[in-house]
Amino acid sequence: MLSYSSYMLTAVAALLVTCHALRKCPGIPGLPGVPGLPGRDGLKGQPRLPGLIGPSGNLMGPPGRDGLPWPQGLPDSLDAELHNVLVNLKHRLSRLEGVLALNGKIREVGEKILASNGKEVDFASALESCEEAGGTLATPMNEEENKAILGIVKQYNRYAYLGIKEGETSGQFKYINGTPLNYTKWHQYEPNGKGTEKCVEMYTDGSWNDEKCNLYRLTICEF
Ligand code: MAN
Ligand code: CA
């Protein structure tokens, strides 16, 4: 449902970042008037940006002062409208985040968004559903993130698999992207599986236990 607006936000954001970072915007020769973007936010019925979505021709202008090619400027009116679109999209996203947080559907910690589907499945299935949704298994990388994940574990009162696995060397746990852990919260006497418990679960006090990967544990994802 959000994929179109996410796409538009990304496209507009990419353009604006370029515009503002470079203080110049890609040139669109002969751009008619002030085009709008289709959508539900008061910008209905206007044509798409020719050249931004369709073929654009050469976006780079003549060389800049340092001799490197430099994008030509958009008209100020379009720059202002794109800025306005981005401000509105940010405001709408922040309200949607507010609704989801209010309903206990998401938790935000730093740059991460955490969410659970409430399902208890084995490690591989949990990871798969997180990845299908565009995220990965929740992976606490500091105390604040551990507490945020714990909030969801307590909400469902179920142990949850974390995005951590044992490497080839027994007792050596890593993030699922293969990098070594920079934060741990092992329960007393854990990890104790010595190669027989290659996954990690979070208990309802936030501490960690190495555990078999084929148990049914709460799925918590991060995005
Ligand atoms: C069970 C398993 C182990 C854990 C011990 C703790 O045997 O969950 O992973 O270490 O309990 O007593
Ligand atoms: Ca254990």
C-alpha cells in the first residue's frame, strides 16, 4: 500500500538532496509551467514531471567553476514545490508512524523501526518473513535497542529469536551479516550450547540464551 508513496518519496528526496546539496538542480529544458506529482495530497490531476520519470535527455549542464560538469538549475518555483512536497510527505509519514506507534504496531529506536507480526516460528521462517517485508530479524546492537526489542517481547510475553547466529567456531556468535558482535546481553552461564545451539533467543527479562534454531519463537523484525 505504501510502495507507491515510498517510491515517490525516494524519487523526490533523491532529486531534492541533489538540488540542495549541489545548490543546483537537474536541468529540464523547456519544462512547462509548474508540474505537480500525482497523489492524494492535494496534488491531484496534474501531469507527471516530464524528464524526471520519463526520458530526460542530458541532465548535466556546462562545466562548473572547477571544470567538472554541473547540473543546471530547476526553476525556483519547481524547487519550492518539490520542497513543499517533501515537507508534506515527511509530515504524513510522521503521522502514520504516530498511528502505528499508538496502536502498538511499531517501536522506533534510533534510526530503526521494530515490528512483530505476533507469530512464533523457527529461526529460518522468522528471518524469511522479516526479509520478505524488506527488513531483517531484530538485532540489538546496544542497550537502548535491546530495551526496545524487550518491549515487544514483553508485549507478547514470548521469547524471540534475534538476528544473531553462531559461526563455525563454537561459542563465537555473529550478526547474521557475518560481522562480530559489538554488544552482548548473555544470561548468566550462557552461551552454553558449545556448538549445539546456534541461534539466540531473548528472554522476557531482555537477557540472551543460545538456543536451538528449530523452536517456535516470536518473530520481531527491524526496518
Ligand atoms: C535449556 C535450553 C538451553 C539453556 C538452558 C538453561 O536447556 O534453553 O539453551 O541454556 O535451558 O537452563
Ligand atoms: Ca543455551
